[in-house]
Amino acid sequence: MPGMMSPPSVPVLFKAACPECQARCELSAGSLRLAIGASRRTTFYSFTCPECGSAVRKPAGERIVELLTGGGVRTLRLHSTV
């Protein structure tokens, strides 16, 4: 279908930093989750730090959303209850 992106054929690694232990790591698409909400505040990505085990949640702007979805990261669309 036009406009739909297929998962990349080569595994993609994303660089991220843990705010708890300051570790810089490379994460596969399967290690990340992306949540897209109705606002900037409710759009974020999350992962578990491979160094310290902390749950990390960071805001995701338009460019980050584009990169993560294009790299095959699983996405959850949050719905408004209004």
C-alpha cells in the first residue's frame, strides 16, 4: 500500500542515554516502545536501561516518532476519552 513503511531488512540500532546511571547504549527496535498521544506530553518512547535496569521514559517529538516508526519500533496509539 502506498504510504505504508515496511520494517527495515537490516536490524536498526538506536542510541539512547539513561538519565539514572548516565550509560549510553545502543538498543534494537524490539527494546523500545513508542506511545503516540494527543499531545506532546503524551507522546513518548520508553525502554529499560540495559546497564542499571531502570525504566526510562523520554518525550518524542515529530522527528523521533518518524525515526522510531521507520526503524520498526512497536507503536501504541493512545486514545482520548473525550
